[in-house]
Amino acid sequence: MTNHHQHASHPNVIARLKRAEGHLRKVIDMIEDGRPCLDLAQQLQAVESAIRNSKQLLIHDHLGHCLDADGSESDREELKAITRYL
């Protein structure tokens, strides 16, 4: 069974990931075209940054919206588990 969560930030996360996908495709094309390593490194940095920002946005949104205010044990465990990815 799927547990479907939809938050206001998800369209922004998707847009960021699509941007990262575009950067990654560009890196592959650049490698195939024999572009200089400095150019490749700059594009790879853009990929990393876009993915990192997407992950942080998703996690911060989760922390703000998904954890119950009552501070139950399961919430504390989930908080502990998700913060490993920050």
C-alpha cells in the first residue's frame, strides 16, 4: 500500500530535480564532446547543488508539516531517521 503525501513544496522540489536532470544531461553531452574538465566540474557542481537543495527543501517541509505536535515516540523516531539525510 502506498502512503501518498503531497505538500505545497513538492512542485518546487520537482522543478529543482528537473533542473538537476538537465544539468546532468548537459554534463554527459559535454563529456561526449570532449569538453575541458573545469567546465565539467562546474556543471557537476550545479547538479550537486540542485539535488542538495531539493533534498533540504523536502526534509524541511516534512519536518514542518508531517510530524505531530504531540511529540509521540514514533514522531521522535521519524525525526531522528530523517535528519540523517541533512
